[in-house]
Amino acid sequence: MRHIGWLVAVILVAWPGRAADRRHTVQELRDRVAAAQHTGKSDIDLAKELSGMELSEELPASEMGRLVALLPGPLSTEQLYVLEARNAALPPPPENLPAIAAPDEAEQHAMLAKAREWTANVYAQLPPLSARCLIARFQDGYAEAVTTTGAKQANDRSREAIPAQGGLDIRLINKHLDKARFVNGIEVETVFTETTEPGGNGVSALVEEPLSPNAILQEAMDGRGLRFLRWESVNGWRLAAFSFEVDKKKTQFGLAYQAVSIESKPVGGIETNGGAVTTSTVVNNVVSRSFHHRAGYAGEVFIEPDSGVVLRTITEAAFKPDSIFHSETIRTDYARLPVAGKTLVVPVRRFKITEFVPGDRQTAKQDAVRHNFVTEDFKDFQLADATPTLN
């Protein structure tokens, strides 16, 4: 079985321009930020330092709040969020791993039975909901995007323009507030909103939403089953993490992506007597392509043992070697929130971690690999009409 943490580590090492440095713990990150505050290190210098770091652990949300308060400015803050996103699928620091004996087989079966009942009879029966969603997209190759003819104009139309800054591997490409709609706990509306902001390095977006906890548990149990992995503290809850793997032939899991790039094409020109074109005008066109994949996947599901409530899922899709998408990992966090006088378990945070190649399958081996990290924060849940709209 593939291990998500191992895969993320391989991706990090393979990044163009990444420092060949050892990977650091969250405690070492704390020490580095504290030292920078003590010495008065500038925002850009600390940002470059954080940009060159690789973590061996997940950066928990509780730690993010403490570290952000110590940073000197927006550039270092941005790089801290990059660290959080790209390591979202790794195991947490040791203090988030309770020293509790693994449950025996009977206890594991009981947990999974409760989770299966909850996902099928509670989560999958959620009423139609709407929410606000703050979406932030980080990607490498930003310097290329702002120096490519035509691409800078496209990026300038971003609702939050990001200034160019050398020396940083990954930048925040854009950030915006959107609307999300859910039916039976599944997000039913996703609109690709970045076709006017592609960047010369190409931008990708997931346009088919991740599987619900109900679908994941059902397919995992119908496939190779779930295996207890570890106890983990997640947002104050002690959860049992189970790993699983689902074969492509036994899943309804499908991924749809829209990739956007800028392509240069010569048009016009002046002909000589011999008919040869001596001059031409180069036009940059925004090109959007859709890609659809039926994929097997592996992952982890995090279960509250007494209630069977699922409070986190991680899925890692498997792609063909010739696909423009090399890897894609999604982590979704859930929480209990008051909605219309009731307490419902709803998705509150999602990370999408993608390695892809701009362009198409034919140029996949020639083009540089890109890494795309998207964070989605859902809030202000309300009851909604059951019929989805795109307005």
C-alpha cells in the first residue's frame, strides 16, 4: 500500500529549485521563527528562509495561530501558509499523537460500524446547505507568470494583486470569496473562476468535488478494507486514523480538472517576392482545457471512536504515467457547527495538493512540473434550496 506521507516527501524533494536541505520538525520551525523575531530579521529575509524549508510533519492549525503572531510581515506570513498547505497530508508532531494502545480487532470493528452508520444515516442525510468559501491558491513558477508577455496583464486582473518578489519558490497566485452549495453533504457547485488569471506557468483547478465520507467508507469497506493506523489529536478531538486503498475498478471516484495556460501564436506578416514571411505579430491567447480521470485512490479516514463521527478524510488519487496530473491529494476537515438551530457536522477546511504539467499529454515530458496548493475555508452555513444554481 502506498503511504501518503512518503508520496508528499518524494514530491517535495523533486521540486525544481528546492534546497537540498534536510526536513525539519515543527519544533525546529518554532525555534527558527523565534530566533528571527529576536534578531529582528526582515520580512523578506525570513520569507526566503521559510520558502527553503521542508517539514517532516503536518503544521497544525493551533500552531499556525501562534506562529503568525510572531512573523514580521505579509511575505513571511504567506510562506507559513505555504508550509501549512503543502504538508497538510503528513502525520502531526509527536505531541498530537496520544500515547494510547491500539484498539483490539473488536474495538476497531465497532468504531467502523458506528462510522458507517453515521455517514450513511446522518451525514448523507444532511439538508441542502450553502456557505461562504474563502479560496486561496498557491503555486510555483510565479516569477515566470509575471514576466511572460500577456500573462502579467491577466494576473493584474486578480481581485487581490500580489506583488512580484524574487527568491520565493511558491507564491499566493490569488485569493477570493466564493459561494458553496451542498446537497446530502456533497458540494454540488464548483465554478472555475480563474480563466482570466491564468499566469504564464499554467493554472489548474479541480472542478469535480471530492468524495463524501459516506462514499469513502463504503468504497473502502467494499474494497480492501480499512486498517488502524494511529491515534491522533485533531482540533482537540482524539480520533482513530484508519488507512485504506480502493482499486480503480471498484470506485466511482472521478476527477475533473480544468487547466489554463497562455499560448503564443504568430499571426499576420509581410511576404517577400518569394512568398516567405519575414515578420509577424505574436498574440497571446488564454487556452482552457478540461481533463477527466477515473482514478483509484488511497487515503486515511479519522473517526471519533464513541460516536463514529468522521472529522477528517485524506484521499490520494492515482494517475496514469502519461497524465498531465502526477499526483493529487485532498484533505477535508469537518467540525460540529450550529446551523438553523441544530448542530451539524459540516466541512470547514479543505486542502488540495496537486503536481501537474502545464499543457497537454503530448508535451507532458517536455514541460516543467508545477505544484499547486489550494486552501478552502467554509463558514456561515445556512439552509439552502435543494435545487443548485450557478448564480
